Amino acid sequence: MKSGFTISGARNRLEEARGDLRLREELQAVLQILSK
């Protein structure tokens, strides 16, 4: 196990990644609307 790695740290990183994915999907939706 790497030092500095924690379950809570991994969860926080997962939440950040999930937020980024949601943001990316929203941006793609906006771009599709604008390009119509």
C-alpha cells in the first residue's frame, strides 16, 4: 500500500472525477444546442 493513499482520499478523487464527467456532459449538451 502506497503511503499517503487512503480510502477517504480515493473517495474524494472519485467524487471529483464524477463531477468533472458531469460537467463535461453538460458542456457537450450546451455545445449541441448551440450548434443546431
